[in-house]
Amino acid sequence: MIKLINLTKTFRGLRAVDGINLEVKEGVCFGFLGPNGAGKTTTIKMMAGVLKPTEGRIIINGSDLAKDPSAAKRCVGFIPDRPFLYEKLSGLEFLHFIAGLYGVDNLPSLGRRISELLELFELSHWQEELIESYSHGMKQRLVMCSALIHRPKALIVDEPMVGLDPKAARLVKDIFREQASQGTTVFMSTHSLEMAEEVCEEIAIIQAGQIIAKGTGEELRHQAGSDGNLEHIFLRLTEGKGLAHERPLSSH
Ligand SMILES: Nc1ncnc2c1ncn2[C@@H]1O[C@H](COP(=O)(O)OP(=O)(O)OP(=O)(O)O)[C@@H](O)[C@H]1O
Ligand SMILES: [Mg+2]
């Protein structure tokens, strides 16, 4: 469903994403882990088509994102780490607006789809309120609704759990699992190996732009030769791999 081939992004000489090769199959929930500055957001932005790769290719549902961007993007729902919302719209107006962007605003089933999603993310009571009155977690859930409106085959999410309370986090994890069981591929970045292991059947760890480990939580444990403590595994896999990305570009 998602294929990254030698994917590379260079920012003024810094290889923020450095020749990544990954394949994620249909219906898989995939966790993308790595420390700050590892290249997660840069990879995800390229997959969502908002950042152009320096080298390499991205294939989504058989379409090359560079050659046939509209076919590839139609299959993707993207939830950025810092979403932009029109605060002066109500939740309902925003969802209709996004449906228009995806070209699904004429579907007779749209009203039902929107109600379903608002219900799923527990936002029905807030649909008429202006987004500016929403809490952070409510905005986050509204963006998730908007990313699912066109029934994407791949859901690409950058740090979905940041700022969610435990109940909302539980809800979102369950929805991701449910989406995957219905055949949607979920590609999510996170800092938490624990979270990734709970939700994702496959995990890749990125460090300084490169994939340094890949597999199930159990396989990562094995690779790290660790005692099973998830924090230890993460630290062991990423330690001593270079901190080049933590220096500002001006010092390069
Ligand atoms: N627009 C940009 N211009 C220059 N450098 C950038 C730009 N965007 C990202 N970088 C650099 O690329 C590297 C990877 O950043 P990225 O945001 O992808 O990391 P991340 O893994 O998402 O980190 P975090 O966990 O903090 O979100 C960092 O060194 C960052 O400074
Ligand atoms: Mg990031």
C-alpha cells in the first residue's frame, strides 16, 4: 500500500531523511519511532505530498506521488503534528469544507458520513460550535474526522497522541485499530515504543534520517538484546548513532 524507495530529503546539506526504504502492507498499523530531529515529520510530510523529496520515490496504492499526485493523494488522509484549522468555522462547516477539498462534497452520503465521524470521535454535541471554542484535544479529534471523510486507504498521522487525555487517547487507539481491521493502512509517528507496540503490528525506528531497526515489538526487543523494558530497548537501539541532527544548520 505504501512504498518508500530510497527516500531522501536534504536541507542545505543536512540529510534529514537519508535513503529510507520501507514497505507497509494494506491493513497494517505501522509505527514510526525515533528521537527528536530523527526525520519522522520530514518523511511524513513527503508522504503527504506537502514536501518534495530530494531523491527517491513514494508509491501509494500503486500510484507514484511525483508522477500522479492526485491519484496518490486521493488515497491518503493526513493528520499533521500541527494542524491548521479555520477557527471561525463550526466543526460541521469545517468538515463540509474539507469534503469539498477532497471532491466528495456532492456525495449523497456525505451528511451521514460526517454524522458518523462526529459520533465516532465524540464531537456530535460540538458540531455547531466555532472551532475557536474547542479544546486542544477536541481540535485534534476534529482533524482526525476530516482526514477520514473521503475514506482514505492510507491514514498518515504525525504524533496523534500529543495532548490527548487518557480517554481520548484510548478512543483514538481503538479507532486506528478498527480502521486497520477494515483494510486501511495506518502509518503513525510516535515517541512512545509502548504506544507503538500496543497499536501497531510493525514498527520502524529512525535515527539521524536512517532506519536503524524494524520489526514487531518482540523482534525489536530481540535485536536490542534487552531485558524487555521498552525504554531500555529504545535507548539501546538509538544510542551512539550520532547526534548530528541536534545541531542547528548554521553550525554545519
Ligand atoms: N524546513 C526545514 N529546514 C531546515 N531543516 C529542517 C526543516 N525541517 C526539518 N529540518 C531538520 O530536519 C531534521 C529532521 O526533522 P524532523 O522534524 O523530521 O524530525 P522529527 O523526527 O519529526 O522530530 P520530533 O520528534 O522533534 O518531531 C532536523 O534536524 C530538523 O532540524
Ligand atoms: Mg516531528
